[in-house]
Amino acid sequence: MTSDTLEALLGAIPLPALAIDGSERIIAANIDARSLIGGRAVGMNYVSMLRQPALLDAIEATLQDGVARTTRYLSNDGAQDTTFRVSCRAVQGVGRNAAGAVVLVFEDMTMVETAGQMRRDFVANVSHELRTPLTALMGFIETLRGPARDDRAASERFLNIMQDEAERMNRLVGDLMSLNRVEGDERVRPTATVSLVDVLDSTLRTLRPLAKDASVEIEADFGTDPVEMNGDADQLKQVFTNLIENAIKYGGSGGRITVQLSVNDREPALRAPGARVRITDYGPGIDPVHLPRLTERFYRGDDHRSRALGGTGLGLAIVKHIINRHRGRLRVESELGRGATFTVILPRHDVMT
């Protein structure tokens, strides 16, 4: 097999691929491999181009005994670290004196590695979130069985705390189930026709008592258009309930929040007709450093305050998945001391067919 034929064969592989012969030089590489390790790779010694001990050992061993091997190669695409699984396979009849060569194929495993890490982080976070109230409950139960057995006042206080911790676990489990459900539905586009105004009116009726208890006034401006769209009314209500409830809890010190609905014949974020729901509070605001991560699971800008207010750290993650299902966008704007605005951008009825 000529080097030109080998080059052509490697070019047909839709992954980075290169060949190394007994002279320890790279004798062929496709365009993806050149992009990965360097455009002038062909003709170079593989040790100087690849440089990672585990990969070098696998290549050397396969050159010697012809046994297939698999190893890892770490790189960086300029934006993030990348991980490749490298398959080393011996090929006979090519290379110097047709003595054979090793073909390396690089398979990008970055997304698989990232997903695995996300799963591990998720399990660790859930375990931590559940362990805290469980530890508190076990401690109070032990106290009630021991030193506080006959102390009625202490028993009443401890039972109230235990109820709060149990409710916290219940909220967490409920949000976990909701998150699982909306993630499963995310790729299924809703087909029912709903009125966005009706969804918002229903949400505000539910939340006005909470706002009244917090001495917060809700100012609503929805216009006269019912704003129909394809959507899941229950999920959309869940989105607006979460955002407005957060505005009351975290921005209630401003004394008021506004909920505004507007429509556009061409929404720039969607490049199609759309509707925007802007929920603005006038409280302490959010440090801009937290904004890019607000929709991550269990991420809290103010961990202590969020826990004190009963937050599970999953609400905005659920919001993000529901909005994604509706092919919408979520925008967050905030400055410390100047409140926060959460904008939900949704496509209008005539573009979701």
C-alpha cells in the first residue's frame, strides 16, 4: 500500500486518524488529525508531536507486538479541555520497507466525560441536600427521646423545626421529580393552544396572597391581546410561578414587582413572531458574577439566604428546561442594589405548527 493510498483511506475516516511506522515517524494523517495535533505532523517523530506518556507507551507497544490497544489523549480546543479515546491498531504491509504501521483513531469523549461528571455532581448534591435535614431530624429525635423527653416547651420547639426540615425534604423530592419529568418532555413540542394572558392571570391569582403577606404590590400589564401560542399551560404556569415567587421572596424588599407582557411581529431572539414576559423586582439585585450560572442545578447566588427561604436550588433549572421545550429563551438582567429582571421569550402561535 502506497502512502498516497493510506492517506486517502485515513481521509475517509470521519475522526482524527494518523499512521506511524517503524521509523517512529507519522507517515499519514487526515485533515482532522492535522487540526488536532498540528498541520505539519506528517514526517515528524510521533514522540515530539504527541508527548503524552500513556499514548506513547501504547504506540510503542503496538509497534512491537501488533496487539491492539486503547488509551486516552488530552487536548484543548481553545474553549475547554477535551478528552479523546485513542484506538491503536496494527496494519501490515505499509510504512518503511512495508514492515507495518500503527493507525491511531481519536474519538472525542468530552461530552461523555462531562455527562458522567454531571451525574456524579448531581448525586453528590442530592445526597448533601438530603443529608442536612436528615441529620437535623435524627438529632432532634435523639434529643426528644433523651434530655427533652419531659420538656414540653423544648419538645414543641423541636417538633416545629423537625416539621420544617421534613417539608424541606418534601420540596426537594418534589422538585427532583418535576425536573426529571420536564427533562423527559424537553424534546416533545407542546401542541395544545393556550392563552398566555390566561396563564399569567391564573398565576397572579395564586400568588397575590403570598405577595400581600410579604407587603409586596404586584403591578401587571398584559394588554388586550390574549396572545395565543402552542404550549403546556401547567408547565408555563410553573415557570411564571417560580419566577414571580422568587421576585417576591428575594426582591420583596423593594415593595413591588412588575409583570409585563409584550408581543413582537419579529422577535430578535427567535427571528420570528414572539412574546416577552418581563418580571422585574426592585430589591437588592443579583451580583452579575452569578448570572451565567443561575439555571444550573443546585447553584445558589446566596446559599444561606436561599436555604432560609426554602429554596431547593432546582427551580431555575426546571424553568430553563420548560422554556427550552417551548423553543423559547430566558434572559436575566441585574445590578446590585437595582433589582433584577427575568425575561421569558416565547414564540407566538403562528410559528409553532
